[in-house]
Amino acid sequence: MTDPAPSTVTAPSLLIGCAAGFSGDRTDVAAAVVDTLIARLGPIAPATGSDPTAPPALPRAFLIFETLAERTLALAQLRRRADPEAGYEPLLDLMLRPVLARCLAHGIGIVSNFGAANPRAAARHILRLARELDLPAPRIAVLEGDDLSAPGFRDLLRERIGATLDDLRIVSANAYIGAEPIAAALRAGAQIVVCGRVADPSLTVGPAMAHFGWAADDWEKLGRATMAGHLLECGAQVCGGYFADPGFKDVPGLDQVGFPIAEIDAEGRCTIGKSEGTGGFVNEATVKEQLLYEVHDPAAYLTPDVVADIAEASVSVVGADRVALAGVRGHARPTHYKVNVCHEGGWLAEGEISYAGARAEGRARLAADVLRERLPALDLRVDLIGAVSILADDTGRMLAATPDAGVRDVRLRVAATHHDRAVAETLGREVTALYTCGPAGGGGVRCSLTPRLNTISCLVPRDAVPVGFEMIREAA
Amino acid sequence: MNTIDPDGVDIVVPLYRAAHGRTGDKGDRSNISVIAWHADLWPLLVEQITPEAVATQFRHRAPSRVQRFVMPTLQAMNFVLDAVLDGGVNDARNLDTHGKSLSFLLLDMPLRVPAALRHRLVGPDAG
């Protein structure tokens, strides 16, 4: 299997930069990505004539923000319940304010899932921001169709999940929709596309489909662009973020780590680079780690757009901080959308107390024994932070197999879940009581009680989920 | 952890001196990449870091299934471990509900390396 040879007449390649890899990512990184895009795009050609009836040109490059993880949307749905104008990315303003004017001036489109549970409210926020910055109102499209939490979808979900659904208090239900409505919105003239739940790589595939005019069943090209999107979607993770390990994997300038920019050609092949003047690096190692991140069968990376195939992919350095990805294939897309249903899951109670100095680990282990005796109604997870914690298991097998090593600085953490808040609350009270009733020298108690969200996944037929977009012209 | 075999031919080192990797999660399933630092080390990874060996390393997590996908063109393997996240990001009581730290458990596995390949290993000998 080989990639197609570059044709003699090729459409200009497409630049897509990514300025967020999750909700809560750094908000001071987009400026360098946009600066780099502008430098590589060159000046805007002066408008020839000003025919008001001419269709608006497609953006020349794109900036994407990926801000939705598995549970982010359920949390956003809870915020929307409390406030009908909330439920989109809380950092939206901080992310866009530094770059919105330059993106609009230089023809850089913006595509993001920062609409979360309330894309329309996000669009209204962007329009307010544009007014505040004295910018002409951007053409914003809002993607629709992913939200299946309305009562009308209940039968569909019950058919797929079963009768267990009847006992659940649903918080959110969203289909991972794909690139087609993003591409359609861009072709209709959108400068900004605000999505809720779309598959992360679709934020890249949509712009590429619109830019190159690809058909929705051009599997090889969609497969390649999907993996370009996959490399972009976690932001700094392909640029030396989440990579450093001193002495083994040293990364320069990690405090200013750059964010990625993909150059995608008309066949969907990509070269990954990063924003100029930033730290980190892009090399074979960073690209391979990100390429396999959250992949299961490499021959079948499922998205709503395509089944991407990296079983025979390869990477090669083609310049400083530039790595080319080759050998990616694509196969016909799945017939169903993946749907995540989040529901209320009772309460998570956590409590911590620290022991230090001689026999600290022994005292922490004794405190854990006391808590187990005192809290028979709760199934306790026990961590001895500093000795054995996050690599261990909820059932305590690793802890039981790990003898007291005499660690002198240990933070005991216990955690339990319960559907009844009153029962869950007893954990915090018993941890606090260790001050006077537990082993010697315990200090620094912290306790928390948080509502839990659980998730069920299912597949629904594509035709049961109508998707589309709506242009939002002006703030109401 | 670096010990010389009696015959002086092989050394045993932690896997992280021969490979790097990252953990990802979806639901209650973890995937962990193991990527060779050098082409000369790649055959050792394929031979020794088997699904059975990984299942043993993760026995306290009681995986219901361990799959290994070998990608020679990337000199990388992808391990997919089912039911090792105590329910996944929304259910686990672990502080690290995603299991993001688990690549460091896998990369702690011992690897036998011919002494002639010692110069291909990364990090200090004492590492």
C-alpha cells in the first residue's frame, strides 16, 4: 500500500492549528498559533470588486479548539440546567478574545466543540465579544443534532440500552456526530462553527472536506485527515506536552510548550509542526505517542466520518519540528453513531489525612484499619499516597500485596461511593474524627462530597439522528 | 534493576530504557503504547512484552482481556486492557480515574537486552 504520488496540479494545502486539547487548557497559547498561521498564509489578496451577491470565500486556514472530554458535556448540561444561558465552555471568552480580531481579519476560520451543551448561547457570547471588540459580526454556524436528551429520544435510547434506562436520572445524552455538517456550514459561508458533541477529529476533517471539496465517502482521504485531526486534538500532547521525563525524555521550554499546526494536502496527507517561538518539540517520538493515544485496534479507529487505519502508518522527520505522517488508510464509516448517556450516580465521598516522620506509613495503615472498622456500610478504597496509590486498584489487591516499606511521609486517602448522601457523608466525619480518636500525629484533614455522574454508551443508527447547522446572524 | 546475567551476555533493564509510551482511556478500557527507542531494540519488545506478560504485570487490576497490536512500520505496540479502570473515568474511586499513570506501570516491566545493545538504551545505567 502506498500513498498516491503528488499530482502535478494540486490544490493549495490547508493549515489547521489547534489551540486547546481539553476544557481547561491554557488560554495564552492561541496567539502564537494564530501568529504562525498568519505568517505562513501571507497577506490577504485585495478584494477584486465588491459584489455583495458573491458567496463568501472559504476561510484560508483554521483554528480549532477541542474542549470536550467524556464527562465534560454532562457537567456542562448541569450548568445549563442552573442557567439557560450557560452550558458552553467556561473559558470561551479567554480562549477567543486574544485572537478573534486577527482570525477574522486574516480569513482564519474557527471550528470548535466549545458549544458543549449550549452551542447557541456560545454563539451569542461570540457575537457579544465581537461587538465589544468593534468587529463586524462574524458569520457563525451552530451545529445541531448531537443532543439526544430531549424526551423525544427516550424511546430510541431505551431500545438501544434496555429497561435499565427507566431507573436512571439522565443528565445528558449526546451522539458523536461527524464532519459533514461542519463542512456544509463552512460551504454556506460560516467563519466560525460552534459545535456540541462532535468526534474530535471531525473538527479537522470538516474544514478539510470543505477546503478540498472531498466527498463524504472518499474514505482514504477522510482516513488520512482523521489521523491529522487525531494528532491535533490533544493540543500540546504532540508538541512535547505530556511527554517529559527528566533524564529520559527531556523537553526544552515545557513552560511555554507550543501547540500544533497541521499542513494537510489535497490527498489528506499531513505534516505536523508547531507554533513559532514556543517551547517543546515535534519529533518522531512525540508523534508516535499521540498517534496511538486512545486508539484500540490500529486498523480500525472508529469515527462517525470513516474507519481510519494506521496499521501500516509511518512517520518521518521532514524538517525542524516537522514530522510527516504516511501510510494511513480509510474504510467505510460505521453505520451507527456512538452515544454517551450520562446519568446521576450517587455520591463520591473522599477524605485525606497526612502522617509524617518515623513510622508514618504504619500509622497511616492503622488509620485505614480504623476507618474500615468504623465504616462497614461503605466499600472503601484506600490509598497511601507516597507509598502505593494511583497505580493500585479499587479493590485493594496491590495495597494488600505491598508490605509496609517504612515510608516517612504518607497521605492516607479513602474514597467511597453511595447512592444515599447521608451514608456517604459518614466517611468525612470518620476521617475528621481521626484527629482525636486515631493514630498519633495525623494532620491536614480534607474531606469532600461530590455528586457523581456515570456513563452508558450505546450505538444508534445514523438516520435516527438528524444533524445540520443553523447560521446565527446577530445577537438577539 | 540492571543485573548482569551469569554468562555475561544479557542485562536486564526496566522497559522504559528501551521504549516509551502513553496511556489513553475510553470507558473502562485502557490503551498503552510501547514504542521502541531504536530499531535494534524492537525485536526484543515484540519477543518479551507479550500480552501474557502484560496481563501478569497488571494482575491486581484483573484485566478481562489484554490485546496486543503490533505495528512494525512504527516500531510500536498498542496494548488494550479491558476492565482495568475500575469502571472508568466516571465510576472509579481512584484519584487517577483515567488511569493516565498506567504507562509507567507497564514501562517498569523487566526487559532482557544483549549487552551488545547496551549503547542503544536511554537514560543512565542506574535508571
